Amino acid sequence: MDTLLAIFAVLCGFVGLLGAIVPVLPGTIVSFIGLVLVNLASWSEITNTQLIVWGVVSLVVIILDYI
């Protein structure tokens, strides 16, 4: 299960980076989903506090992107 989470997280990271270049793809959202998937893995060292902080940062970036 952890291997699948890692694979999907890496894929989300690549799509998120691609979304920074291609305007059709939601890069910030997909990257954050990848971070959440990493947090769900048993080997993850990402704390819930770090996830919340990155969630707030991602939300601010999404809001600023549409202003």
C-alpha cells in the first residue's frame, strides 16, 4: 500500500510541476494532493501541522492565482 501511495504521490508531483507551466492543469492542487498522499504513508515524516501549513499556503496561492 505504501508503494502505491508513493507512486501516486510522485505522479501528482510531476503533474503539479507540469501544471506550473501548462495553464490548463491545476498545479497547486495536484501538488498538495501528492503531499497528502505522502502523509498517509507509514514511512512519512510529515506532521499534521506541516500539512496544515502547506494547505494554507496552497490556498493562498490558489486565491492569488485567480485575482
